[in-house]
Amino acid sequence: MTGRTDLWTLAVIVGLAGMTVLTRCFFFILDRPWTLPPWAERALQYAPVAALAGVVAPEVVMLGGQLVGTWQDARLFAAPAGALAYFWRRSVLLTIVAGMAVYLPLHLGLGW
């Protein structure tokens, strides 16, 4: 490595640290309370659901970057079972238990 590369790396690290401090302290720097517009607050209510769906859905319907090509995949049955359990009782623990109760026998027992 050359001295120039080390200086460039140091400058990038200092710049990123400065941007991190600025963005995290932005609300403390302002002299008056800051609120989001109503449309932004309403949109942020859906962000956790959208993020969860964006993580879970591909994991259920894809295998190795390709869509699951067969119906004999335990995840295809466990996901709806977990969803039904959640909508039935609104319990996250029951969702996990129901999904795994369907997934494990199919995966371990039948080798799906």
C-alpha cells in the first residue's frame, strides 16, 4: 500500500464517521420540535410489514436463487400454516410453533 492509499482510506473513514454523527444527531441539533407530515407517518406504519414480507417471501418460495419447482417443499406448507395460526390467535409464539409443527415432519420425515 502506498501513502496515498492510506490517506484516501483515512479520509473516507473520517467522512463516513462525520456523516453518521450528523445524521444521527440531526434531531438534537434543531432548535424546535420536528414532526413528519401525516402522509409520511402513515407510510412508516407499513414499513415493518413490507420489510418482513421482503425477507420472508423470497425465503419461502425460492431455493438457491430460483423459484421452487416442485410442490414437495415443506416451506410451502409451513408458511400458510403459520399465517393461519397467527390470524387465528394473533400470537407470534403460536405462529412459530404451528409453522414448525408442519415443517419438521415434512422436512425430516418425508425429506422434503
